[in-house]
Amino acid sequence: MEDNRTAIIDSEDKRQYLGFIQDVIKRMAGNSASLKAWLAPILTLVFALGAVKTNVLLFVAGLIVTVAFWMMDAQYLHLERAYRRLYGKAVDGDTRLYDLDPSPYDNGVCDYLNALFSWSTAGYYLVLIVAGIGVCLFVI
């Protein structure tokens, strides 16, 4: 009877462990969405000021901010993917219980570059960069 109870506790522990990993993945996705939501009004303000003042430096500042947000967003996506791999291994039982270290499932710079040029990051940020350059050339 004790063996049956131990199995129930172990499955409950595993369920909780998987829930912890899912929470981290949700947090990474939420942070990524927040970056995109924050950048739009910031960039609109900077580009509008640049257009009103006809100041190229404001456009350059807006492009630098866009690249910085793009790099942060790629880092969140990179970490999210590592945690998804950790989740897959945890489901298979190939990890220690409650181990939340994604580094064994992180493929380094190649993984980061894949996240940087993913459709969900590059598609969004390249459009903003091209629009910013277009507005700058039109105004100045």
C-alpha cells in the first residue's frame, strides 16, 4: 500500500514540476509580448519628435532602441525555447525533479541567432526599422 502512495506523490511532484516549467515559459512569452507592446508607443513618440524637429539623431536613437528591444526579445525567445526542451525532457523523466536549469538544453549562440532571426522577432522589428528609415528619409 505504501508503494501505491509513493507513486501518487511522485506523480503529483512531477505534475507540479511540469507546472513550474510551464509558468517560466508563460513568463518568457509574456515578457516578449510586453517588449513589443512597450516599443510601439516609444518608437512612435521618438519618430514623431524626429519628424517635427527634423532631427536625424532622434531617428538614430529610435533605431538603436529598436535594435536593443529586438535583442532582448530574442533573448526571451531563446530562453523560452530552452525551457521548452527542458519541459520535453521532464515529461520523459530525463531530468532531476525540480531542476529548472535550462543550460543543458541551450545550444548557445546558434540558438540565440535562430531566435534573433525568427519570424516572430525579425518580422516585427525589421518592419519597424524599415518604417523608421523610411520616415526619416521622407522628412529629411
